[in-house]
Amino acid sequence: MGIYLLATQHWEPASIGAVMSISGIAGVLAQTPAGLLVDAVRQKRLLIIIAAGLIAIACPMMVLIPKFSTVVTGQVLIGIAATVFPPAIAAITLGMVGYRNLDRRMGRNESFNHTGNVLAAALAGLFGHFIGREWIFYLVAAMAVGSAIASLRIREQDIDHELARGAVVAEKSEAFKTTPHQSGFLMLWRDRRLLIFSISVILFHFANAAMLPLVGQYLAVGKATGASLYMSACIIVAQLVMIPVASLSGRLAGSWGHKTIFLIAFFVLPIRGVLYTLSNNPYFLVSIQILDGIGAGIFGVVSVIIVAELTKGTGRFNFVQGAIATAIGIGASLSNLMTGFIVQQAGYKTGFLTLAGIAAIAFLVFSLAMPETRPKREKA
């Protein structure tokens, strides 16, 4: 969007920044309500279709009517719609496969997710280069329609909607019957494990959010060309690594334990921050993105599994996902703001080391205070 508005529509940088910021704010504000909505309604497939429809409408609209008001409206719609997909897909997954198979299924979900990211980035690059930048927006609209069609292929009778919102403690069976339950909001946050987990992941993202943008700036220092190419390579390398890591995380979470797998993501983050200070060689910096792929690949899978266990029987599975995502979004924004000031005053290396220090604190908090969440029955 930023490149299209600057290079094709010749917008001023300030206007572009305002548009992008509004989209981000809309997304952060919509996270928690989206989680509540997914918990509240049984028509979860319909939510995905509506969200996909908003994206399919907003993308062409911004190209056909590139006015400030229209682009802002489109970005807000996309920001809101994007908050529906993660909780809705996680809820449908839990409602279809149950707690026992959630780890493996989430691993597969995230592998497909990252594969889609790589393919979308490649196609967007080809469309933008050979046909025109505006065709990237039509491509995204077509993909949104495709996701809506795919969601219709899920059979409604295959989804246990009480299980999908965590309202029961186990899958329904003749041997184990439960009555759906929904906890009050304050009761949730009295759970010490949930508070520790929330603090840990907020610290994780506070450290992680600013690293890649900082790498992009670091790559551009003293280089007239090539920075955007290296930045694209950083993103693609990380996404490619996430594909097998996500799948492997889902397979190992049940046997190794949720905490053990998640700690790997926390462990590689401070290492990544320190490594960025050792050289500004573009190939070296791009190669470090392998660690980003490991951390993000694990996080996307295991965080959902842990939240599912922590909210089991509360009926607030998706609300908690949304609330944590909101806090993460705020923390990520503050991370970029703080790091910008640090880099301006003390340089890039100090910025990376500061983020590495915060990541180390996150690792210590999670490793020392967070208990294992894997049910005993799943131990192998």
C-alpha cells in the first residue's frame, strides 16, 4: 500500500503514514471485540466469509477511488477484517479436532498459512513488476474470495461450537459428558498462569516487533539501492523457515511439552538481537532471519495451544486470544517508538542490544514463572 500510494499515486509521505497508522489502530482496537464475537456466535464460517468479503471490496475500492477518505475507509475495513481470521480459524479448528489433536492440526494450519504468505508475496511481486502495482490489490481480492469459498467447504455439522469456544473441558463422548460453562471476565485474569503467559508474550513482542523494521533501516544505511531487495529476502527467508518449524512444533508439543517448545522461541530472540550487532553485511543479516522463522513458527502454533489449555472450560477461548493480541499490538507499537528514539540517540547496535535485553527478560519470566500446560494424559 505504501509503495503504491507513493510511487503510483504520488501521495505525500505524511498522508501515507497517517493511512497506515489508522489501519494499524483499527486492527488493534478490533482484536478483543473480534474474539468476543467469535465466542458468541455459532456462525463462525459466516464470519470468515464476511471478513473475506470486506477485503474483497476494500482492495479494488482503494485502487478505483484513490482518495484519502476512500483509502482510509478501505484500510480500516481491512484492519478490522484481519482480526476475525485468527480466532475464527482457531475456534473452528478446536471445534472440529478437539484438545487432543489441536497441537498437530494447528501445526498444519500454520504451515499452510506461511506457505500462503510466501506464494502471495511471490505472486504480488510478479503482478506488480510485470502487470502493474494496482493488480496486487485485485490479486488479494481474488484470494479473499477463494478463502470464503474454502470456508464453505467446511461442514457445519463437523464443528462442536461449545468446544470451539472452550466452554467444555473435553470432547463430548459417552464416557465423558460436560455442561457448557462460561466464566466471567474477571475470573479469567485471576488465573496466575494466564497473567504470566500474557506478560511473557507481551515482552516477547515488545522485543520482536521492532527488530525487522530496524534491520530494514540498517540495510539502507549508506546504500543507494538494494535495501528493498534485501528486506524482501529477509521476509521470504523467515517465512520459508516457518513452514517446517510450524509443522514440527505441532507434532512435538504433545511429547516434549508446550513450555519446552515455546521456550525455544523465547531463547532464539535475544540471540538474534545480539547477532544483528556483529556485522552489517546484507547476506549475514538476511541469514539471521532463520532465527526469526524459528521463533515465529513456534509462536504461531504453541501460543494458541497454550491459550486453549488455559481457557479450557471457561467459554472464553477466543476472547482471551483477542485480548492478548490487543496487548501485543500496543506493545509492538510502543516497541517501534522506543527503539526509534534509542537509535537516534545511541545508534543501531544499542537499539538491537536493548531489544535483546528485553527478550532475555521475557525468556526468564516465562522459564521461571510459567508452569507446563500440557495435560498429563498426553505425555508419551
